[in-house]
Amino acid sequence: MILSEREFACGNWFELNRILIFTFIKKGEVMTLAKDIARDLLKIEAVYLKPEKPFTWASGIKSPIYTDNRVTLAYPETRTLIENGFVETIRQAFPDAEVIAGTATAGIPHGAIIADKMNLPFAYIRSKPKDHGAGNQIEGRVAPGQKMVVIEDLISTGGSVLDAVAAARREGADVIGAAAIFSYELPKADKNFADAGVRLVTLSNYTELIHLAEEEGYINAEGLALLQRFKEDQENWQA
């Protein structure tokens, strides 16, 4: 779908993009992927759910969920599921991708594997330029106008990946989208990606995971209700 300048300027771009993603994930294969990845994240304890004893994020927000997707690298079957999922998702969502870039550090291993599977160049993007040597923020070869997809492992507000996108754009890359393993589906992230004009696709998400967790006995119905309330209002949520 090609959007007119007027549609983009009027703010319809992100809503239409959500429809495109929804249509994409309604296919049975992708719905299975989202559920399978959520199941693996719970099984290997990359995700912890403690609705009654919340974690404290660096931002100070009390959260019933904690995610460490770096753990996935230690489990070959889970790692393969994720990387193959990334490849198929990128091929469908961003068929024109010419280079894969990983955010430092979490996106680097996933991005490198994806690029290898897709036979595409790989680069990685630091949070800030080096303070020595050539002072690079982006490592690798990225040609001006090259169509890039940025890889991250987890989306909360989207700040780190969008900083990477901005750095890549300053270097002349044409960032056509971002992809991540998992999203907390925070409204702030939706707004941030929309404002930046970046399409985001994820392999699994908060809604999929918490419902699966209740189905498979990780949490009870009361815990599910607490987790659902967190999604609705993170800043004021209380256990």
C-alpha cells in the first residue's frame, strides 16, 4: 500500500500501518509464531511475570513483567525459531531491505544471524559515537540511500531503537522499518514510532504472552487481570 502525502501528514500513516500489520498477523502461520515464541520466552524464563510482587524498571515504573531476551541466545531451538521468524517477517514486511542493522548490544547477535540467513550486509549502531579512534557510531558499510531494517530484542518505549534509527538516517541510510522479538505494547511506544515515521513489526507481544501464561498455568485469572491493567495504564499501575 502506498500512502499519499496527505494521508501521512494527517496522521493516518500509523493507523493504516497497524491495519497492514494486523492483516499480516492474521495468517495462521504468523499467529502460531507469536504464540510459539511467547511460549518459549516463558519456558526458558526470558520473561518473568510477578503481578503481585512487581519489578521496578530503571524509569521507576512498577511493572508486573521483566524481560531479558538475551537469554534466548543460550537455547538453540528458541534462537532458531526467533531468527527464522525474523527472516520471514522481514521478507514479508520489508521485501526491499538491503542491509540489516542491530542495536548495540542486544540487537547485534540477532541482526548478524538474520543478515547471514538473508545474505545481506550487516552493521551495528552504538548508542553514541566512540570517543576514540574514528569516532564511529555505526560499524559496517552503509551506502547512502541503502534500505535498512533495524533489529532490537525488546520494545518498551522504543527510545533506544529510535535513537539508532536517527543515527542511521544522519549517515544517509533509508531506514524502512524496525523489527523486534517482543513488545510491551505501551501506548508511548506507538506514539514514538508514529512520530518518527518508522514502521515496527514484532514477533510476539505482551497481549499474546499474558493470555498464554494464563492458559498454561503460569498465572491465575486474578494475575491476568492485574497484567491487563498494567497495559492500560503503566505509570499509575499498582499491584
